[in-house]
Amino acid sequence: MKERRMEQVLNTLVLIPSLHPNHLLTEYVDNLTKAGFTRILIVDDGSGPDRKYQDIFEEINSRDNCTVIGYPENHGKGYALKHGMAYIQQHFPDAPGVVTADSDGQHTAEDVMKLATRLQEKQDSLLVGSRDFSSRNKDIPFKSRAGNRLTSFFYLLLYGQWLPDTQTGLRAFSPKLIPFMMSIPGDRFEYEMNMLIHCSGEKVPFDIVPIDTIYIEDNKSSHFRAFHDSARIYKQLFGNFFRYTSSSILSALLDLLIFIVLDKWVLGLFVGDLLKKTAFRNGYLHVFAAKGIARVCSSIFNYKVNQKYVFGDASQGTSAWRYALLAVINVIVSSFVIAEINSLLGIDNAILAVITDTILYIINYRIQKAWVFKK
């Protein structure tokens, strides 16, 4: 049984995208070979005809346990990974698993072995190699520590799970997840963030595997462009939340517009005198009617936009009543919190309303994503 298990581990396919490689790639393949891995797939992500690169690829391709594939023009890390997955589907259909790793020596053969072994128990999960970004690790460049911690925080805020290392390239998954992984958009570094986002949306479990933290020459060999690629990553991270925010702004503007139209013209023209004479002094009922109708209309608009364009939910009745229930709960919670804090601390209601509604706004995003619009 143990021999069969180890055979499965060593037959796990190690997928490595590479652009403009140097001696580190050769050394890394040597280490993987010494560890016993029998299937190593290198994707040349358009390094070009330069002999200093092609000599490295040709030397690696000559080995029995290595295959080098590629294309002439650079397309990005995400494209290279998906190109490799398509090749695995066609040429290694019996592979017991896939481990993706970087080509610059930041992932040890021991850590690849750790993920390949763990994958045998976690076939339904995405395994994520996690480096130690805590303050006690002095070897990490400040910009890497700060960037990763910030991204992990926002991922937790928006997607509800703490991932200590969102930017690691050392990941593992079973072959049955390859079609799903290939369907995830993104051709460059943003693909890896999209992978985390889409796995969260499709309820693919994460399994965090601690790995060594290695930065060679302050990560100088990386092709990651601090501004352009960070912008791509954060665009994916916040993309859905921006749509949610845009939907909310449009709904608020619609609410205001309908209120003004009803208050200034429609109600005054048709039932203004009746509303002003009944129930409330000073035309309060007139205002309540205008505001109530405006809020119902803007809520219906917000629900439909969120359903179709923000969360992509195909259900109808079930999400509608959940959305309505959430709206009622929001009013109750907001009113209770504002009243209680005002009575205890004497803080102005307007200030409390801004703080409370902002917090609820973020919480509502998570609730709508996870419960109202389950898809």
C-alpha cells in the first residue's frame, strides 16, 4: 500500500511555466529529479530564439523525465499554465495529480513532494503552498510582506477566508479539476488570483500547506512587474466588489430621482391634498409615501442588477425573498445599533449612521454572495 502511494506521489506531474530561464531552472529540475519525480513539464512562455534560453530548454528536454513545450511569443504565466494543463489532458491522462511551481528556485523539491503527498488525501481541494510572512521571518523583502498581507486581508474581507499566502505559485490539484482551472479567465499573473476567487465561488476547498520561504537575490529573477501586474491582480480581487458598489450607487441615484419626481410633481398633482390632510402633520405622509415608493423601486432595481451582473445568480423566487429579508434585517439592526450607541455614548446619530451603514454595506456583500445569490 505504501509503495503504491509513493508511486502515485512520484508520478504527480510537476508543471513549471518559464520565461527567459537561467541556471536556476536547470538546478531546480535536477533537484526534482533527485527527489524522484518522473514527470516534469516545462512550458516555454515565448522566451524567443535566443540560444542562451533555448540551450537550457533543449538540455532539459533531453532528459527522460522531462518534457518542454511552448510557443514563440510571450503570453503570460496564466496562459502558460493553461497551455500546460491542456497538454496534460492530452498526453498524461493518467497523472494522479498536478503541482504547479515557479522556475526561479523559490519552491524546494521537498515542498513539491509535500504537496504531492498531501494531494493523495485531498483530491477535491486546491492545495496552496503557504510561506511564512510573519514579522519574525526577517528574510522577506518588505514590499513582498506588505503586499501579501494586504492582499490576504482584502481576500478575507471580500471572500470570507483567510489565505496566508495569496501570491504563491506552488499549488496542487487533481486532474479532474483541470477543465475548471482552464475555464478561469486571465493570461498573466492575475490568473493565480482569479484561481482563488473562482475556487471560492465554486466552493472548492482550500488546503493550506506550510512551505519554505525563499527569496533569491531579493527576487530579482522574477518577471513580476510591480505596478502593472499588481494592478491586474487587484482589478480581479476587487472587480466583483466594484460592480456591487456601482450597483449600489446607481440604486441610490434612482432612489433619489424617484423621490424627487414623486415629492415635487406626481403625488402633489394627483393625491397631494389628500396626503397632506390625513394622518400626519406638515405633509409627513406625503414624504413617507414618496420615500417608500422610491425605496421599493430602487430595491427592485438593485436586486435585479445584483442578481444578473454582480453575482450571476440564475434563481428567481428564492433569492428574491432572501434579498427582501436581508433588507428588513438591515433596517432593524442599523436602527438598534444607532439607538443603543447613542444612548450609551451620546454620539450623534448621523455619525453613527455613516459608520454602521458602512460596516453593514461590507457585511451585506458577503451575505449576498454566500446566501442571497448562492451562485
